[in-house]
Amino acid sequence: MTTTTTATTDLTCTIDATQLREAMSRLARIVPGNSPKPALQCVRIEARDGAARLTTTDQELAATATIRACEIHEPGTVLVNARRFADIAAKVFAPTIDLRGDGDGLKVTAGTSEFKLHGMPASDYPSTPEVDTDPLMSLDADLLVRAFAQTLPSVSREASRYAIAGVAMFKNGNGCDVVTTDGRRLSLVGLNETLDRNSLLIPTKAAQFVAHVAEGVTVIRADDGRVRFTCDDWTVTTAQIEGNFPPYKDVMPKDATTTVEVEVDQLRAALDQAALMTSEESRGVRFDFPGNCAGGTITLTSRAPELGDATARCECGRVTGDGLAIGLNPAFVASVLKVCTCETVRIEMTAPNKPALFIDGDFRCVVMPVNLQ
């Protein structure tokens, strides 16, 4: 079943300027830069039933913002250029904006300023497929936003690796694992909420958009081809990724022989300094961890033949196991530390040629070692 696209373009309404500005700043991100279909460059504005509903789509991802701070004088639908409409909403400073549609386009009035946007027939706009299945999951939006924010840095950017070019959600007993990987690192957040389906594969663009707009309670639905996220004033529908996500549990290190606890801010500062002497040819930073102790010093060193070398140190807490030296990509470690929510991160290792596991609450990130030779 699909939604019906209204052919009429007549509408008259007064809408809160702040809410319109915020909604359009987000909706404009979906609009494709170039498209052979002019309608995809537009936002569909529908005013009826006490609210204005604004929709943009690139035919893979569609989002609708509902603005209830709206007084409708005449219900109807218009289709106008999305980026230009967003620019107008961003530049005017009146508390409300009046919209008046007619057969030719949309007149926008804000205070003493007036604009006329040429329109297109509303019937030209592609319909958004409905996802009418039972909910797969309902959870606090803050949990979902955090899970996406912590895992998105590890998404693959390689177009050829389509199956891992997004965020995977897997049922795990009574919980759900949110997972991403690019082959050199893997990020996982374990949620206590149950996913009533074995797995979902969500494109990166959709996950990024949901992370920006989700509020309140988020309900997730899916059919064979699409996933829908519904929260307070937003509905986001996306095509699912086709393909098989790799067996992520096999990648998680087990039986660590060395465990270190260190303050996130201290490690980040030392890493920033050591990374100054890395280059495209020499990307690794050597981490020297002390052996069994109640507290010690981690030494970070880097060397780039054409630049020089650097040594930085930071204090750490309890260390369990033998001392160990390992080479890691500083950009990968920095991306982990950036999304940590605890003051202290735990690092688990088994050998210099085995991956390191960073643990921050229910967030885990596996980082593959690099050869420092």
C-alpha cells in the first residue's frame, strides 16, 4: 500500500517560523544534488487536519516532519523547490510565516518580506511506501541516537562493500546489537530492548538522519524491503540494504591477557600529540602498556621519516596482565574516544598482532593492529 499523492495545490496557512526553519534545515539534506526527476528537488507541503506535513525524498530515503504549531485557513498541498524554501525559512526572522498556494506556486510572507516560489503539480511527487507491519521495537530515542552515533564512525565508505555500508541491528536473545564495520574496526552497542526480527540493515544516510531527528519514543517497523522509524513529529522511511552482514561475533576478541583502564581525556590528549608525527606512509602510533600494576604510564610514540618523531605519555589506572606494545591507527582510536560516554575506557588485548578491544559501558569497538615496521 502507498500513500495517495494529492493533485491540488491550493493551501493557506500560518506556521511557526522556528519549527519550519528547523524542519527544513534537516529535510533539505535528503534532497539529491542532481536528479533527472525535477520533483525530487522539491518539498511536498501538505496542510490539513490541524498540522503541516513537509516531505522530502531521494526515493531511497524519505522523511516527513509534522508541524502542529500551524493555523490552517485552507487545506491543500504544494510542491516547491526544497533548498530555496529552506533558504527562505533560514533568512527571515518573523515569528510566523504565512504560506499561500495557488495553481502557479507558493507565496511566502514573513513580516514585511514576500517571496514567490514557482511550483509543480503535487501529483508529480513520488509516493512514499507505507510500512504497516507490527512494531519490531519501541525504545527511547536517546538510546537509539547514542547507538547510531557510537557505531557510525566504523561504517564502510567503500562503495563496493555494499553489505557493510550501513548500520546492522541484530536480535541477541532479549536484546539487540547495533553493529558496524569497515573491515579494519568493528563497533557494537548492546541494547536491552528486544528486536522482534533477526536483523535489519539500515543505510548510512538513513541512520545519520534518524540520529539527528529522533526524539521521545521511537517505533521501528519493517517489511521485506523497507524500514520505518516513527517518533514524536518525524517519520523516516528507508530502503533496507540487501546482502549479508559478516558474522560479527566471530570478530570480538576473547580471553584477553592484558587489560588497562585509562581516563578518556588523558588518552585523547596524548594521542593527539603523538598523531602529529604520522603521515600517509606512516599512520601508526605505538602504544606501550605497562604490566601488572595498580597504576602506571602508557607511552605513545610515532615516527614519520620525512617529519620526525614524537613521544607522549599519559597515566593509567589498574593494569592486569603482562606489559604489551601494539601499533594502532590513531584516527581509529580517536574516533572511539570521541564517542565514549564514560570518564574511563577499558582496553583489552591479547598480543601485538591481535586486535585491541575498547570498552565503554555497553559500547565496544574492535581496532585491528597496524604494522609499525
